[in-house]
Amino acid sequence: MATPRIHTIRKMKNIQDHIPKMGYPYRFIGPEDGYTLESIRRGILVEKEESAAGDFPHTIREHFWIRGGEHDGDSWISCGELDNGNYFFYTASCDYTGFDCQGGMNLWVSSSWKNIIDHAMPEGHYKLYLEQTEDKLPPRCDQCGRHETLYKSLSPPNSLMCNLCMRYNHVLKDEQWGIRPDETGGRFSV
Ligand SMILES: [Zn+2]
């Protein structure tokens, strides 16, 4: 029997740096470029109804993991969350001439991340995803929501904020802010 897969959401470090790699395949999604959403959507075995993807890829709220591809080589892979709360898994590959000549794309969307992991990701992709992601990212900044090194603020009490938000607030209300380093390892001095 296969080992059960891990269903907690795991994320790639510095994911923002990898997003540009997806620009190339994403650009071909749409009726003009031959890869309509209808033609690239794939069903999820255990789900009777298709989950909404909206105007994918413009509806992507957050990427969890990206693997860049190349012509006639590795496929492009991405997964993450859409702005309607659904999750997606996407793969694309093309021959040496590019997507405008010979290529293929697949898009799975589900309201359940567990179903994406269990019923969309092939074994090889799942192994790569495990290798290249981690399950313990720093918490989000209370103010802007970014995953950054956070600092504990005294005002409002015990709120966690990133460096930028701390500085911004500090500029706004200098004297009302008390700031000390947090156990997350952050250092902040004013
Ligand atoms: Zn922030």
C-alpha cells in the first residue's frame, strides 16, 4: 500500500522569485492562444462537480510551489490558491518550438487541497514538491499579510509585524510605539 501523502499546505521559500518562470506558459492560456480553460481543465476523480477557476491564471492569489520548465525538457509546474479560495495544480510542457507550436497543459482545481495532493499530483511531482517546500514558514505580518521576518510590537499589544510595517507605523506615530525584538529572531532598532 502506498504511504499516505502529507496534506498540510507546504510552501517554497522565496516563492516570489520563482513566479516569473511561469509567465511564459501562463501567457498562452486563453482562446487566442489555443489553450482555452475548457481544454486544459482536468477532472478530479472523487469530485462530481468542477470547482471554479475564474479567469485563471489571473485569479491566482498565492503560489505555494513552482518548478520552471524548458522547451523539450522539464515541464512547468505550479500550485497554490485562487482568489475564490479554491486550490489549483497546473502543469505545462512544449516541444523545442514552444507552446504556439506543440504543447500541452493541465489544470486541476478543487476546494480541497487534500484532493489536489491525492488526485492531481503524479508521484514524481509530489516527491519534488516535498523536497522543494517546507511546512513551517514564518507567520504572516498582521498588517500587510506578507510572510516575512516578524517583529513583536507593543502597540497594539503582541501584534506581529514586518520591518516595513513597523517602520511605517513608527513614522506615523513615533512616540506611541514601543518596539522590541521578537523570539522569531527579528531584530529591530530605532
Ligand atoms: Zn507588514
